[in-house]
Amino acid sequence: MQHPTYYPFTSRIIEFPFQILNHLDNILNHVPNPPYRSPPLTTITKSTHSPNPHPPTTMTPPPFFWGETPEPEYYTSQNVRNSKSYFQTPNGNIFTQSWLPLDPNQPIKATVFMTHGYTSDTSWMFQNFCIAYAKWGYAVFAADLIGHGRSDGIHGYIGDMDKAAATSLLYFVDVRRSEEYRNMPAFLFGESMGALITMLMYFQSDHDMWSGLIFSSPLFVIPEPMVPSKVLSFSFISYEVGAYDWFIKPNRIIGLFIKAVLIGMIILIFFGRLDHPVRPLALSLRKIGFK
């Protein structure tokens, strides 16, 4: 079978929009008496109307992410401590953050290592997860994926999912094995596409590295009859994420994961179906020996 030709990502960005515009223009040219068509740019003349006496005011963005409240004050109001740093990896520097209970004497229940979704980062709304867990008494650590947030890489481009997982995993393992946290339970948390990357982190880790896995992603347990369109193979997400196989048969890959995890591993999946939130995959886990 002859495989389709794949064009470089940059050329597809340039060519694809113009192909769409040309196609739409051809359609409009064959529509009888269209109700309205904008005049060509060459025929547009300067308006003779007087300028707007009340021009719209320019809105000034708030000085801080949380509005008028500086970040340290906001974190204190949430009873958490936050720290930021960069972690050097062979694939580039990644931006990392931690959230801990405000009281340094409060006992830490466990560590949670969180991974955000596509085009997000740890400094946007995702950190509401991190703050919530820290308020519950957990030590939370997160890193901007390569190509996201303040980490190195082309913005919005991952390319190699395994490489993205390995890059963040280097930071997570470094914290996990530190003197302060090595004897605590440790959980991986992934949201949206970050759940898929979290799954890859598990495959790349030692078998006794993690106490459990937590996923919040509708990409898990997609109903079998639902198969994404093959148009995805030519879409931007195929090039930017480099994860077309995940979208073609997600259940096949997730099934391999479910069968590979250790018996007794804690797995919690939220929003496991496209239509409504579900409980953890109790039925699926029971079938392979989970109690």
C-alpha cells in the first residue's frame, strides 16, 4: 500500500490556509447572485466619515496573574508556599514549580508530580490543581513541558512524546529520590494530553518508583465504535503533537498500559468518557486482577 506523502510542518502551515482560501474563492465565484461579497482590496477607498469622537479605551492587563494581588500574597491567602526554578536536562532547560502547605511544620502526606495538557503550562489555570493538592497536605511538583510555558523549545510543538515524557521525568525523579521525599508515597498526575505523557513516564520508570497514577483526561476509555477521522493524519495536531497513533486507536495503547501495570497499583481516572464523568475503571481493572 502506498503511503501518503508528508510535507514539512512549516510548509504545511504556509500552504494549507491559502489552499482553503482559494477553494472558498472558487466556490463563491460559482454561486449565482451571492447576497454580498466584499469589494477587492484595491477598490476600497479611504472613508470620508469623521473619526469616532469616543474611541474605545485600551484595557490594561492586570499587573499579576491573579489580578491585582501579587503572587506571593495570593499563595499565602491559599495557605500554600510556591517556588520556581529551572531544571537543566539534555533536551533543554525546563521551568519547574512546587507547591507545599504554608506551615513548614505540617506533615506531608505524599508527593504528587503533575503534568499539564497541550498548549497549557504550570502557571495558568492548571495550577489550581496544584494549589488544591498542596492545601490538602501534599507536596506538589510540576514542570512546563518542552515547547510550553517557560521551558525551552518551539512554542506549542512537542514532536516526540517519549522525549517530552523523558524530559519532565528527569526532574520528577530527581525530586522523588531526594533525601526529603524518597521515603514518601509518590503519585503521578496527568491532565488532558498530559495524562498520555504521564503514562509514558510510568513506562520509562523503575517498577517501584510510583505509588499510584491519577489521570484527568477524556482520551481514556473512548468508546470502541468511535474512531477519529483519518483527516487527523494531515492536521496540525499530527505535526505539532506528533501523536497521531494515540488518536487513531487510543484504547489499544491504553489497554497495553492497563495490562502492564503492577497488580495493586492505584489508578484513578476522572472524565474517562466523552459524555460524562465516570468512576475509576473498576470493571476493566477487575477483569485483569485488580481488587
